[in-house]
Amino acid sequence: MPEDRRRAPLSSELAQRVVDLIAPTISYNINVMDEHGTIIACLDPSRVGSLHRGAQRAIAERRSVLVTVPEPGTSDRPGANEPLFIDGELRGVVGVTGSPREVAPLARVVALTVQLLIAQEHAQDAVSRRHTEARDLIAALSSGTTRPEDARGRLTSAGLNPPWSLALWAAGTSRPDGGATPPPLAESAAARVNGKGNRRAAVLHGALWLIGSGRAPSPDALRLPAESRHTQAPMTDDVEALMSYAEESRALCRRVGLLPTVRCPEPWSREIAVAVAHLPRRTLHRIAARVSTLTDAQRRTVVAMASTHSMREAADAVFVHRNTLLQRVERIREATDLDVREPAHLTTLQMCLYAEAALGTSHIFTV
């Protein structure tokens, strides 16, 4: 349990919300007192801020206290007072006004209910803090302006130790400008991640981001649609490399068509995708035009040649005879003036295909 949560006083606002929630279900007045015996929540606003002697006794003796005849000169009323333990610590007292013997059993039930509600609220607050922390952390890492020592400090503060991993998911379809949109249920997935463990997640730049210590989860671990787009960076213990991956991922979010889907993660080159993501729009159109006349089979041939080590392996990858592959290679050369057997030409062809994907005119990473 975090140190600050153990020391934080019981919030009067939280206590009043709990009183307002419970009070309509019973026909008795409820008070909540802090660890000093001061009334901090009550159905009668005039009593807030008053010292409750019965509560002070319950705190001092750490047990239930019944008030039959209130002490003269106090604001106490007949009733039952139960110590309020939260996370094993005495944090206050819950009092129920009425005939002591009659309300004593009810006071115990109310105290347990208050404990559960406050514990639940604290848990929700913790998740909310972790979510804000995650969003700020990812924004800092991907901004391009954060200093490495500041980034490392944020990671340490979040309890994330090296090696670090970074992953993101986006919807299968893009915005009209080609940018990313979050996959369905992204916020719910982020909440699950932030609720426990050594990972943080947030929806930012149109995608669900996840940063953590150790290996990233599998692409389908968050139960997002299989058509979601996904990428993850290699693990690293170098904070500057992590920042580089985050900045690259932000660039890819602007051209989400460059990302492969969860269903079809390979073959894909992060380096080429990042390079193409930074190209001006006019350049994308210019180089994409160079391969605009290629058939789908010819595009798959380029991808196969780039992801295998020989013509035979490439032919096997696209399920054709080697002679058929050679015919396709020749037709690609005639259409583009580029020979896929030449490494420089092959890289150029890849960039042209990635440019099509960035513009949304081709879907080589989704099938």
C-alpha cells in the first residue's frame, strides 16, 4: 500500500458522499468522525465540526462504544459508535443515532458498509491516478522535447524499471486524414492494465499505448478486435532508445495504414514504416504512383522478395512456381523500371508500397 495513502486523513467529502448514499436505506441518522473524533459527515450539517466524545472513546479504546446518556455540554446523542478500520488502520468512527441497544447491530453493519465503500473509492482513485500518470508518461516520452533524465525519473516514479517495452493498438480503419483512431473498448483495456501490475496504458494520439517493465503482452492479450492495428518496439534498457520508439510510434499514428493488424503482423519493416511516416504528403503521392499499376499478385511478390532469402523461398511464400515468379519479376520491372533482384531497387519498391499503405490506397498489411 502506498505510503501517502496510509497517512492521508479521511476525506470529509468522501465521508459525506458515503453518508448520503447509505442514509436513504435506513431510518436513523449517521455520523462519520475522523481519527480525532471530530464529526466530518452527517445528515445534520450543524453537527459537522463538533467533537464527539463517544467517538473519542471508541478511538482511544479501539472498540464499540454505546452512548446511553450523553455527557452534559456535548453535542453527543444516544446511539452506537463503531471504530472505522480501513486497510487495517483505525481511521475514524461511524455513529448511528438512536436507542443504543437497538442500533448497535445496525451500527456494525453500517461501519462495514462504510469501510467497503471507502476502500472501493480509494481503489478507484488509485486507478484514476495511475491512468493520469500513464497518460502524462506516454505524452512525455513521445513529445520529442523531454530530457532523458526527466523521462527516467517519470519511469521510476511510476515503478517501471528496465528493461522497458512499448506497444500500441489502433482501430483497423483510419480517420479521413489517415490518422489513427482508438480500437473499440480501448479505455476499458487501459483501465484493466492500470488497475494492477507493472504496466501503464493510456489512449493518446488516436491509439491505445502500453508501456511496461519486461516483455510486452501478446498482440491479442488485451482482447481487442483482430482487425486492430498493432506494433510493439523491442525491449530496451536505454531510456533514449525508448524515447525514440515512442516518437516513432507517434509518427506512425499519423499514418496508421502503415501498421500491420493483430491478425497479420508479418512481414513488416518498422524502419521502412517509420521512414515513410515522416515523408511529406506530396512525396507519398509521387512514389506511390510508381507502383499504382501493379496487381495484387505483383505487390505480394515484392513483399515476398523482401522477406525471404532466395527466389525459391519467395516463390514458396506466394505459392507459385519459380518460373511464374520470374515472370512477375519481369513484369514489375517493365511497369516500374525497378528490378526486385537489385537490393536498392527492392528497397525503393518497398517504400512505394508503404507509401500506398500510408495513403490508404493499398492494404498490404491487413491481408
